[in-house]
Amino acid sequence: MADTQRTPPLRGLWLARELPSPADSGDKIYSAGLAKALAEAGADLTLAGLVAERAPALPADWPIRWHPIPGRRTPTWRALLSAMPLVAAVHATRDYQREVRDLARRDWDFVVFDQYGTGWALDHFRKRRGRGPRPLLVHVAHDHEASVCTQLFREFRGSSLMRLGLWQNQLKVRAFERALAARVDLITAITDEDARRFNADAPGIPTVVLTPGYDGVAAARRPIGPDTPRRVVMVGSFRWTAKQENLRRFLAAAEAPFARQGIELQVAGAMPAGFAAQLGRDSRVVRLLGFVDDIEPLFDAARIAVVPEAIGGGFKLKFLDYIFGRIPVATLGNAAAGLPQEVRKAVLCRDDLDGLVQAICAAMDDLALLNGLRERALEAARDRFRWPDRGQALLAALRQLAAPRATLTAPALQ
């Protein structure tokens, strides 16, 4: 804090697709946590984004100026006709574009493009305005999106029409994300793996790895015992095609083994009605709960939480909910990106879905193993996921980049 008292605060604009309130998805949790941490570290921050038809109650105690942009998202059918990727086209509404043009006329030390879906606004801030330098441009990445979209296209087994749409979108994403990465001054990546991919896309652009933080408290949960239901729990949002495909594949692998051993899979999270109906028809072991306000009781009544995401990159924030919620975790190796090695040693980690299902079945009644895993994971994670550390690291990177620019634009001594 001493450094922020000696020097003027950097004045920044954070462009999000939508205001991250309520923080009801992994994307919004990460955006909210990092933006709040950056402001608390000493940045003078304004956060802009679309709001739903019913404006949310924005946190009044955060050191952030909220800039809500009303208006509905662009309809999907219209967004598909855009040259931009779907996520960008859906959020680049006329109202948002108008607000960005106005915001670009103001003086900023830095501008954050939160997730590649806000990259359409980049050119408004790249032009030098007035006599001062343009603001530092920062891409806060939630994934290496080109890798995720390409993997989804290659592995999707649904309708031909949907597969065609995925093919078209992954081409757009690849070009869009690479152009964004090459034209900013700083990239933040959510895992080391993503940082290496961005370094290949945009050599010479500095990259800072900022895994998520966790601002909750560790649960005081009773030990897993013989009376704990023989249940696996999975929490998430299943609106996105990749999330649906991951759940469908895990169920295909788990259906018969879970049925034989009397294991139930509880899935909590919003999903399209048609997808939910299909799962309900096809599976004997799954119980769909829909969106759940309080997930803590689910953890009390289950023995294992699962992260079976074969498709998708980035850091899975649900790991932190599970670990700090004191429930043992089973996952795939490629889904555990970003977890420190000490934490990975305390989860059931396998290379494929069949191996993951076998590990869950084998551990289901090993109560000593399950209780030991959850305590070791919590101990290893306890001091490694602090949001203030992330905010301070991002502010330090911004100050380091801003210092030479300030020197170059300072008036000459007489």
C-alpha cells in the first residue's frame, strides 16, 4: 500500500461483456474477483458492461465506479451473421458500442478487455487522443479460447448443423483472439498452459499468470461416514455446448458402473430444458437439481465431487468451491490445469473418463481415503488462492509498463 500512497493511482476502465453481478458463473466470479482486487490494490477503476433487463443490485461497498449499459444482447441468429465470433457479436450491441465511443474520449491510464468477447472495442482505444499517450491495453483472458473452440469442434458428436456452426465459430475465434493478443500491451492468463499458448500467438507481449482467488471461508464439515449417501455431486452452469458435451460424455462412461454399485450423480446448475429432458430419459443414475442457491448442503450429503471436463481449458473455479467446501475431488488430468502440484496430489486424478469412473467407484467406500484427501487438499490450497495477491500482481505489472511511458511524456526540465 505504501507504493500506492507515494504515486498517483492509475486510472483504469474495465470493459466486461456483462456486469459481473450477480456472480453466478465461473466467468463472472473471476471477473468480479480480479476487478475488485485490482481496485483494492490501489487502481482508480470504472467497470462497464451490459446489464440484464432487471438491473442487478450492484455492490455499493466495492471501490469501483459501476457503468451499467442497458439493453438486450444481440439475438443469436443475427450474431451468427457477424464476422466476429459469437460471444463478441452477441455483446457488441448498439448501446454498448455507443457507450464505448464516449468512454474512449476520456483519459485513461489503462483499459482492460475482459475476455476475448470485448475485443471488438480495442480499436477505439488504440488511437492516440490529445497530446498524451494512448492508454495501456490489457487483455484479461479466461481461457485460450481458440484451443477450446477447436477442441469442441473436433470432438462434438451432435447434429451436422451444429457442427457446421462450431467449425465456423472456431475459425472466427482463432483469428479474433490472435489479433487481440498481438495488439495489446499486456495479457493475463489464467493458467501457465494458457500463457504458453498466448506467447506463441503473440511473441513479445508480456504475460502474467493470474489464477483465481477464493474469498470464502473453509467449511466446517462433519467427516464422511457410513451414513453419508453414496453420491457424487457436480456443480456448474450447463448453458454452453462444451459443458453439456462434457456432462453427456461423463454420464455415458459412468451410467453402468454407477448403476451396478448404487451410486447416484447429483447435478446442480442451470441447463436448457431440452437437454435436461434428454438426460432424464437416458440415465437411471442422474438427478438434476437445476440452479441451486446454496450448494453447501449438497456437499454435506455426498462423498465425492467430480470435474470431468475433457473439453475446455482454463482454470475450473468449481475446484475452489469443492476444496474449500471440504469435499473430496475427482477429476481428469487436463481439467486440473492451474492447480498447484501439492493440491493435485490430494485429488483423484485420472487421464480418461473410464479411469476416472473406476477411481470414483473404488474410492466410494474408502472413508479414510476420502477424509484424508479432502483435508490434504484444503491444507495445500489454504494460502494459495488469495484475491489480494492477484490484484497486487496485476497493478504491479501495469505500473511497470506505465513507468517508461510516464518518463517519455514528462515535460523537459528548464
